[in-house]
Amino acid sequence: MGLTMNDITEMIKLISATYPYAFKDISTPEDRQRVKDLWFALFQDYPRELVIKGFHEALKVEKVNIVPAAIIEQIEKIENAFGKSDQELW
């Protein structure tokens, strides 16, 4: 199963709970949807399991807030540690 919009929504909910000020300026439903759409666009080409693992790794190391770049950085560390991903092989 690939990454879903629900996965993105759950990640954003966890970030909001962990870092209360993370999305405080995003108040309208349209803005919240834009954030979800952006995050989905950034992560949709990665395997779901790798995104979730990268997110959990970012939760362990980020002290201020988690942004997509922090998750991608963790994904790249995981890929480098274990060799080429399915995405790179294609």
C-alpha cells in the first residue's frame, strides 16, 4: 500500500500535538489542505514504510519542529544505510 493522504494527516496531527506552535498560523481549512497537499506531493514517490520510518526518526532528533526536509533527511540516511531504495532501482 502506498502513502495516503490519511498518513499525511496523521503525521501533521502528531506534529501539532508534539509541537503546539508548529501550525498555529495555518488557521483556515483551505490553508490546512494546502499544507497536506504539499506534504503529500513531497512524499508520494517514497515507499510508505520509508516515509513513516523517516518521520519517526525525525521525531527522535528534531527539537523545535518537524518539517518535510527533516523527514527527507532521515529517509536519505536510511536509504544510505541500507543501499538503494526501490525508487532508485527503477
